[in-house]
Amino acid sequence: MIYPVTVYGDPLLRKKAKTIGKDHEGLSEIIEDMWETMYNSDGVGLAAPQVGLSIRMFMVDATSGADEEPELKEFKRVFINPEIIETTGEEWVMNEGCLSLPEIREDVKRPDEVRIKYLDEHFEPHEEVFKGYAGRIIQHEYDHLEGILFIDRLSPLRKRLLKSKLRNIATGKVQPRYRIKIPAKSA
């Protein structure tokens, strides 16, 4: 099942997501549906709050970046109950977009490297360091679990300049090629 993507203006995107257990109802189906939603929306990452679920889970498929970073060739993972231990390295700017902020792309500065603890879809524990594009996607998706959007990392002036675009998203005056859940119409 392809979920509609929850967009800017929905209070769920501003909530800190809850930890889940191995027995979370329908978890394997949720994971399958989130992959399907992410691919249908042409995303490289998707966090559960973006599909209306306030749980600490996101997924990343960065294999499309393998041409520029060969180590991404098989980088496809589910992150459950992740915890960023530290971010290190030089901060660098990259143009980011977000399925929950259709039609907005902005330059965002993030550290190059992230150390993260997480459980995979089989609830096996991992602790890994990710750099470059993979590290950036992980930081972006992790922010969703903390109620943070990439626009929160922009300067106050830049945010003011986006005000009308954000209002258009919240009121459904955008038409991405994927289904969205418009906050004003679902309240």
C-alpha cells in the first residue's frame, strides 16, 4: 500500500516519535508499505512520521548515488529506534529536498560524518559510522524522528523568504506527482 505523504503544517511532523518494540503491530507490513511509498515518491529516504506514524523508524536507499560514491552501491537499510551518538567532520553544504516539503529545495549545512546506533528490521543491533551522502540522508531522516525539518536549519531570513511556499504546502496548493495528506483538509 502506498501511503499519502504527510506534509508541512501537520503537527505530527513536529512531534518527537516514540520508540517501538519488536512486537509493534503490523511492523513488517509498515516497512514494506514505506519502501513502496518512498520509491513511488522518488525519495532516497523516508521516516515514519512522513507517512503519519509517530514511531522511531526510517529507511534509506542511497544506491542511486553509487555513480559518485561507489560505497553506496548496496546502501539500503531500515533504522529502528536509532540514536545518533555523535556527528563529526567538516560541515558541508548540499542542496536538500524533502517529500514533506514538496517544491522546496535549499542548501543545508551538516557535518560530514554520523555515528549511529540502531536496530534493523530483524531487531538486530548495529552501531556504524556513515559519511558523505549516506551520512547526510541519515541525519535528515533522523531529524524527522525528532520533529525537525530541514527548513529549521536555514537562516531566519531564508525561512521568511519561504513563508508563502510553506503556506501553499500546508493548504494544498502544491501538486507533487505523489499523493499527499494536506493538513488543512484532514483536520
